Amino acid sequence: MLPLNSPRHIDKPWGYEEILETNDHYTVKKLLMKKGRQCSYQYHERKMETVMALLGNLVIILEDGEIILKPGESVTLQPLTKHRMVARSEDCLYLECSTSELDDVVRIEDDYGRK
């Protein structure tokens, strides 16, 4: 587990994430999605996450449409919800607060060849 004052920076093909806190109950990450990039179209079998936009308009693609989060807005994604975050027109900075199943990712489609 990481103490709150010791973020772990992880570069991603679409930007980066910083794990601000992780413990047995929850994980908090700060993520940057670069303009024109998107993460995997994915779902989680157990992990539940709440995403809050900080800077830029974050697009969240869902099976039945999309949500555009403006700074200060949030959405909670339940397990098994297929989703993808996209930064269409600008860099997007956002927080993700989730349960702590960090390896619970089932990728359906990925621009970067990850499985």
C-alpha cells in the first residue's frame, strides 16, 4: 500500500496515471488522457469506479451511448459496465476512485495492442 503523500507515476500509451492512495478498501488515481487518445474499451468483473473530470471534457463511451463529463462532474461505473475514456478535443485530467482490484481489466478493444 502507498501512503497518500507518495504517488506512483505510471506512463500509459494514452497519457499517464498516478496512484495517490491504495489500500484494502479503495484506490484513488489521477489520470491524464492526451488529446486524441483513448483507453481500452473494457470492463471490470469486480471493480467499481467513480470518475470525476478535473480539466477538459472527458468522453466516456458506453455500450448504449456516451457521457461527456465537464470539470466537476462525475459518474460511477458498476462492475461489468463496458466503457472507454476518450479525450477528443483537449487533454483531460480526471480522478478515479475505485475498489482496489487493480488487475481486474478485461480488454475488449485496444488501440495499442494490449491484451
